[in-house]
Amino acid sequence: MSLSDIAISVRGLGKAYTIRHDTHAATTAAEAIMQRLRHPFARRSQREVFWALKDVSFEVKRGEVVGIIGRNGAGKSTLLKILSRITEMTEGEVDLYGRVGSLLEIGTGFHQELTGRENIFLNGAILGMTRAEIARKFDEIVAFAGVEKFLDTPVKRYSSGMYVRLAFAVAAHLRSEILLVDEVLAVGDAEFQRKCLGKMRQVSTDGRTVLFVSHNMASIAALCNSAVLLRSGRVEVAGRVDEAVEQYTRRFEEDAMAAASVLTRLGSGEYRIVRAWTSKPSFLPQEEKRIRFVAQRKGQPCVLSFEAFVLDRSGAVVAQCDSRVLGQYAHGPESVAGEFCITSPWLKPGTYRVRLILASNSYVDVLEDACQLVVSPEMPYPFTAPAHATDEGVVLADFSLQLSHLPDEQGVPVAAGRSN
């Protein structure tokens, strides 16, 4: 890779914070004085060095859309703040080839007392753009954000959704070679999120570079050319999206299984689920979805039935699968491997969690967060339509429509559904 092809180069990056532990901290000034008088040489606190990032290295080519993924506390936001020059690094080197536009937190770069109009010009000036350049993009920004009525209202009176819509519109439309986007898109509604994803695709085709932090693996898989998986501040995978997403999902399943202690799980415990996963990192809405599991005997053998529940982000059950309706049981095995294959309904794009249950006369084992089921944001229909055409409902319908012409009262054929 030649130097001219590189947009971002990160080498040996580290960020350390000093954490203070003080178990006997004074709560008042008088108490602090008394403690100092009684123990003038005592050390009141202990300090610990915490590395939020350590030895992080990767390169991003121009025009790439790179997903930054990892569990909470992995260091994703810290990385973007360092790239945005908001936070200083402790060690390492970072080279950025081009102007950087960032959307890290709601309100970053906005002045609360200024109006939406004024903040658009302020953000453009921060990015080093001239007033004429900003004016050329002004109408596009306003139309994308959908805040025309409130353009001359101070942004401190905006809702969080309006705030993030305008902030993203400014960051995406003003000319910066590198765009850094944190998980703030989760604030917007479903229609706006789709607009944002479409805009980021367009941005990348214009030769600009995007770093996109998200916990939504469906969006990462659909949008990104490559991905960086962070774990405890270190790079675990840097490369193909499917490899990073698969590793992230596997780690999530391992952590969920470790957290689901046998002591806290419901059920009598004759059998326990020891592993659960999906056959692919992500699925198209219309694809069959396979959920796999392995269970082992931990006590007396018994006859088992099997249940799988697919739950959305709010915890609502979207689909239930129960082996009893198929007449399928396992009769006292030492271990058993199973696979639920869901062919319908079509699940809407998003990340679902799977609950698995082993049952006999009562619950034997209940694993609440057995694994994640990720559905890609690619729509299964042959034509594009406005977002509200698919917003309603819990699932997507696999449907067809036949139209015919009916004669009106005078015997003249008219289109069905005609209104007078």
C-alpha cells in the first residue's frame, strides 16, 4: 500500500488514565483537617494506572468505511476522541491525511446559545471551510436534517433527536476527507438511521473515509469494507468485516455463557446448555436462520424438549419455537446437539437476542442470552420505497398482490380502488 492510498495510520497507540482509590475520603472540610492532624504522614489514597488503549495499530485506506466494534469499555470512543484531537494519547503515533469531521457525542462542536443556522456556519469554520463553501451546502444540510421550522431557534431548545439529526447532517455534508461517527445514531428514529447509513455509503463512494463505531452488527456488516475489533483496549481483529463480526459474536456468546452461572440460572439442572451460536454472523431478512446449541447431562437422565425464543431490543418475543409441536424429544442422552431452523417470518433488520430452554415436566435449564441473531438492513423486496412503507409491524411480510380491473355501474372498466 503506497503512502498516497492511506487516510489513517495508527502505530503503537496507547492511552493511560490514573485512577485514584480512596476508601477513607473525607466528606467535609472539617473532617479532612482532623484526618490530616491525626495522621499527618498517612497516604490517603492509592493510585492505579488504567490503560484504556494499549499497542493499537492499524491502517485505513482512502475511501474505506471501517467499523470499530467491541464491548462497552473496549476503548472505541477513546480511540475516536484521540483521532479527533479531543484527547491526547499517552504513547504511539497517529497520522491523518485530510480534514477530519466528527460526530462523537450529541452536541460536540455545537454552541448551546446559537441557533441551528449559526451552528452550521460555526462547525464549517471549525473544519476550516470558507463561508461560501458552507453556503453552497447549506440547503442540503437543512433538508437532510429536517429542521427547517427550527433553524433560527437556539439549539439548547432542540430535542435529542433534532440535535443529532442536525449534527450528523453538518458532519456528513461539509467537506472533510475523514468522517468519524460514534454510536450517536442510535438516538435517531428508524427512518433517519436509514438515511444516515445511505449517506455514509454515498460519502465513501466520493473517496472520503469513514470510521463508524456501532454495537449494531447488522449495520456494520452492511456498511463497512473492513472492521477493527477492540477487546480491553487492544486490537483483537483488524481486517475483513465478517471475521471481525464473527469473532465479536463468538466473544459475546462466550462472555454470556460465563456470566450465566449455573447457580443463578433457572431450572432443575439435570442438563445444562454449554454452548449456543448462530450458523452465520448475520442473515438477510428472507434467509433461513439457524440457531445451534449443545447441552450436557449434569444429573439424572430425563426426557427433554427444547424451546427457542427470539426477542427484540425491547424484550418482546418476536418468534417462539418449541420441539413439542413437532413431536421431537431427546430421551436421556449424555449430551445432545440441536439446531433450530427458522424459515419464516422475515425478521426486520436489527440485532435480536435468543433465549434457549430445556424442559421436562418443568424447566431443566433456562439460558436468557444464549446468543445474538443479527439481521442485515438490506430489504428483501425487489424495489425501494419510502421508509414508512416498512416501518409498521414487528416482522416483514412475505406477500404478493394481484390487481384487476372492475366495471363501474355504467359497465366501464376502472382501476380497483378508484375514488370519486
